Amino acid sequence: MIWQLDIILCIFVVICAIAAITVKDLLAAVIILGAYSFFMCILWTEMGAVDVAFTEASVGAGVGTVLFIAAVNKTKRRSKD
Amino acid sequence: MKVIAILIIVLTGGLLIYGVEEMPDWGDPNSPASSHVSPKYIQEALEKTATPNMVTAVLGDYRGYDTMGETAVIFTAGIGCILMLRKKRKGEGD
Amino acid sequence: MATHFAALVIIIPLIAALFVPIIGWWKKGLCYPLVVAVLIVPLISSLGILNRVIESGPFSYYLGGWAPPWGIEYAIDYLNAFVLVIISAISLIVSIYSKKSVEKEMPEKVVPFYSLFLLLVTGLLGIVVTGDLFNVFVFLEIAALSCYALMAIGRDGAPFATFRYIIMGTIGASFYLLGVGYLYIITGSLNMLDVAQRLPEFYHSRVVLTAGVFMIVGIGLKMALYPLHAWAPNAYADAPSTVSGLVAPLMTKVAAYMMIRIMFTVFKPVFFVEIIPVTTILTWMAAVSIIVGSIYAIAQTDLKKMLSYSIVAQIGYIALGIGLANRSGLTGAVLHILNEAFTKGCVFLVAGAIVYKMGSCNINDFKDLYRKMPFTMSAFLIGAFSMVGIPPTCGFFSKIYLIMGAINAEKWIFVAVLLFSSILNVIYFFRVIKIAAFDEVIPDYSRTTPYITYRLDEVPLSMLIPILIMAAGILVCGIFSPEIINTVIQHIIPASF
Amino acid sequence: MLEYIISKYNFWVYIILLLIGLYAMLGKKNLVKKLIGMNIFQSAVILFYVSIGVKKGGATVPIFMGDAHAAHGHGQAIIDVASYINPLPHVLMLTAIVVSIATTGVALAVLILIFRRYKTLELDEIIKIRKDTGV
């Protein structure tokens, strides 16, 4: 537990979350969401939850992003807000 | 729409912040969460299940029933996607 | 043997859900008989469980042999066993009904449909049977996911209505999970009985208050109580008729069961009555729910949509009974879970039968339906009687208990609300019956024979029989409701009432 | 005051993330944005659970570090509870992550159905089409 590193990661996570819901290009938003998931899983590794972290890395950041990209690919890429 | 959303967020956030204050200190080894049920997992997992990883031991053995539910969730999602996205074949239905 | 019934209730439908795709891949036509045969098992098991509970009191079943609170426990008491019987009976009846309706509405999707049907039943049964707070969440998600998928393939607007349901349902489930986390952080346990035992010393902590509020709001979302109801009517109305026949009677009732479980087992009644005034708020929400739901129902011209708004109203009755928090009120609420399940099942199956015959269910097209489909419509009449509360249908008895509960609590406004809602029910149901039975059909002179032919045009037997069973169930529940209350429901009421 | 905020910083972060997600789910008009919000919302709850499990004071990941075979063979493993992190919240969250992704998958399938029907993913446009066609 290094609290300085924790706080930096937390700030990154929050920035990624805000960016993911404000970016107008949906593909970019989805990629940012993937980055968010990765920062989240680093944060969890930092907290000692290694099993949760690698599940998140593979399922959350991996499969989730793939599903989102597939869906955005099949629909529209631009968003109004 | 946005006004209602912000109102709900203010309410939820207020309640959450109100609740945080009396939580046990973060990372306290003597908090109830760390001292009531979980010590037995840490002490017994190796002996009873021969698995060095306690998370796996609890996941697969003590709470294996949850894990069965989890796999059922994945199966549900898969069958659900098949049900929704499968297109009608030609000459079948309308 | 009876203890192992508790495990069979879940395992058999779950395994069968895995087998349906395999068997359906080999031969499509076998899915339906398999599903019906499989769903008999939970019914028999849950009757066995109820019998055992009545004979020798509550019991528990340790999954995998791990003692609680370390392992997962099924804690079976009167409430569990009672709701289990309701769910398994309704799902069996609906599964018998499903054959023709599914063949007509989605001939190419029979196999995944039946697999998800079984998973939905598994999820509902699992929520009820388990005694572990987190396990409830897992089964809640199984039920919810299968429900989303089944609802999305309904008529035109269904995907959009389902999307709203997904958003709201996920918020509800996550709030529930958050509440469980707050309880875990303060007590360190996930087993309901263990939490209940360790919780009272923390009742004045803010963490427990937050946990309680989040859990009740989350379950309220699933239950479609008034300010949280917006997703429900469209989602129920647009779903395929078999699905709305299964989901409408059961989903909200299971949420009501969860609410009773959380309010009176996990927490002691004193917490929600005295320490935070949730029950008072709940009664007011319920009252508004009853009135608003009924008024919206009057405004609808689509039968399924009308019935869906009526769900919002009827769930208000149950919430009102829970919120009154006295003996007769809670008796009325639990009895109303049974009555509502049969009544809503009956009227939704009738709506499905009308859709099957006519292709839509616009109320203004119902002219002459009584001559065409006399059996179906008399079942509808019984359902309408039960909804309004005319003896000897079961709706009368639960309403009486609710009114008595309101009188005992000396909350006269709720007595007025209950009586007024009966009048509203009369208005919206008897409008349908008036059109179907009494409206003159204008003869079509452009045809060669200007006479109206009164031809019997009933739905197939596989649909008619379940409808009639439901209607008979309404009458039987009504006639035997004193026995049901004496043998089962009076043991559900917490001792402090 | 500052000390108080810092001492519970991960709870504040989880509240912020939860509110961001909730706002996106309720306030955003694009349906994909709503689902992105749903993901953030659910991972915020997971962050909260992971925070419950943390133990300060030298505790490490919940994997037995000594010689597992020797310890198991004797059946005498004396394990100090304070040296391992609470494994239970992690177990619960493994399930919750999978559930959240399954929900996302089903929701995306519904999204594709919506797009096939309305040819748009904006909430206000869909509502307008629904009003115009009377559905």
C-alpha cells in the first residue's frame, strides 16, 4: 500500500470516467472506458485484490471493450452528447 | 431529464457521504468485516481444501454455489443474445 | 428426503435449461414436453417443502456441507415455502399455455426461448429459496437477464421498453448490492440470519441507515412502486404474451417477497418502523401508486397496457400492507401475493389468448368477444371480479385484511384509498366487459349475408385449460383463504406485531 | 479536516465514480453513453467492495506464502490472520464483474435491436419516432 500511488491512480480513474462520458466520438469513449478499466485493475492490484484485478483485466477491460466495439461498429459512431 | 438526474444524484451522493462518516476506519484489521467470518477462511482454507490461494478456495468450495450461479449468468447472457440477435431464415415465419 | 427437495427446486430446472438447447438441436418439438415435465419437479418439491415446514417447522439446508455463515445456507421458513409453491405452480401453468403462443409468435426461436424460460424460473425460485444476501443478488441477475432477453423479442416497441428496464433494473440490483456491502462492512457476515442477529447493536449507526435505504430503494425499483415505476408498463405490455404471462404475476411479487424478507427478517421490524420512518413513506408511496396506477389504467385502450398499469396499482396494495406493519396488514399483503399471482396470471393469459386470436388487443375491437370465446372471457370475468374484490374470489379476502390493517393502524385515509381504488377497478374492468359482452355489432351490409354469425371461435385447448386452471385457482384460493391464513400465513407474521 | 478526507480517500473516489455513472445512466441521451455509465457505476460498487477487504499493517495478498505441501502434509499450518487480506469481498466481486459484463452484453444486444428498428441511438429522436408512429 503506497498511498501516493493510490491517489495518483484514483485521479486517473476519475479523469478517465469523466472523459468516457463526455467524449462525443463513441469509439473513443469506448477505448477510454477500456483505459478506465485498466487503471481500475491496477488500483485493485495495489489494494491486494489480485484475483479481482486479473478478472477485471481480462473480462472487464478485454471482453467488455470488444463487446462495446462490436456494438458501436454495428450501429452509429457519433453521439450528440 | 437532466434536472431530475442531477436531483437524484444529489440525493444519492448526500446519502452516501452521510453514511461514510461512521464506517469503520479504512483498512482496520479489527473491523467487523475482517474479524467475523473471514478469519476462518484464512486459517482453514489450506487445511480443508488444499488450495494455497484463499480466493480460489472460497470461490470454488465454501461459496461454490455462487460460482454456479455466476456460470448460469454467463449461459443466460449467451442464450439471450442468440434469442435476440438471430435473424429469421428465409422461408420461415414472416 | 424433504430437506433435499430444497436443492432439487433449483438444480433440476437449471440442468434442464442446459439440456434444452441440446435436445432442441436434435428435435425441436421435444422442448415443450421437456419443459413441462421438468417444471413439475419444482412444484412437487416445493409442496414437499411446504408440507415439511407445516409439520415440523422451519429447517435449513447447507450447500456443500459448509456450516453458515461460512458456506451458503438455504433457510426455509413459512414465507419461503409459501412463495415457492406460488412460483412453481404459476410457472407450470404458464409453461403448459406456452405451446401455441410461442409457435405463432416466434416459430424460429423456440429452443432458446424455452431455455431462457427455465432460467427465468430458476432465478425466481433461487431468489426465494436462498438464505444468503449475496446469493440473492446472483439469482436476481439470472432472473433479470433472462427476463430482459425474453422481453426484448416482443412486439414493435419492445426493445426500447426493455432498454429502459435494463437501466432501471441494473440501478436497482446495484443499489441492493451496495446495501449488502454496507451491511457486510458493519456486521462482517452475509448470512441473513447471522446478520439479523448481529445487527441490532448497530441500529443507530448511519451505515446501517444507508444500507437499509439503498436496499429498499433497489427493491422498490424492481417492484415498480410509484415514483420508480416508469419502466414497468411498457416493458410488460410489449413482451410476448407467454412472457408477460409469466413475468407479470411473478417478478414484482418476488421483489415484494424480498422486501418482506429484508424488512422483517434481516432487519427487525422496529428498525424500519421506529428508527427510520421507512414504513410511513412506503405507505404513502403505495397509496399514490394505487391511485395513479388505476387512473393510468383507465386511460389505456390497449388491454395489455391497461393490465400493466394495474400491476403498478396492485403492487401498491402489497406495499401498503407491508408498510402498515401490523398483523392484519401484513396478512393481507402476503395473501395478496398469492391472489395477485393467480389473478394477474389469469388476466394476462387471457390477453395472450386474445392476441393469439385477433392479432392485437385493442379494447375497442373486443365487440362480440363473449360469443366467440365464452370460456376465455368468463375466466377474464372471474379475474376482474378478483381484482375489484367481489366475494368469493380471492381478491376480496386480501382486500378485507388490508382494510382491517388500515383501520387497526387508524389511518383512515388508506381505508378511503382502498375503497376508492375498488371503484376505479370497476371502471376499467367493466369497460372491457361492457364492450365485449353488451356492445351491438353493426351488421356489415356490404357482405352478401348481412347476418351476424355467432360462431364459437375458442383458442386451442392447450391455451384454454391453463386459463381455466388459473380462474379455478382464483376461486379456490378465495374459498380456502381462511385455511391458508391459519396454516401458513399466521406463522409468517413477526412476533412483535 | 484534510486528514479526515485523506484517511478515507478511496471511499470518496468510489462515491464520485458512482455518481458519474449514475449521471450518465440517467442524464445522457445517447444509449451507448448510458451503457458506458452503467459500466462505471458497477465498477464503482466493485471498488467499494474491494476497499472493504483491505487490511493495513503488513497484510498481503490472500495466497498462502509458505511451503504449501509441507504445511498441508502436517495439517498443522498456523496461519496468522493479520498477515493476509480478507478474501471474501474478492470472491464476491469476481462474481459481480462477470455479472456486470453479462448485463452489458445483453444490453448491447438490445441496443442493436433498437438500432435496427429506429436507425438511431439518441433517446429524444427515438421518443419522437415513437410518438409519431403511436407505438
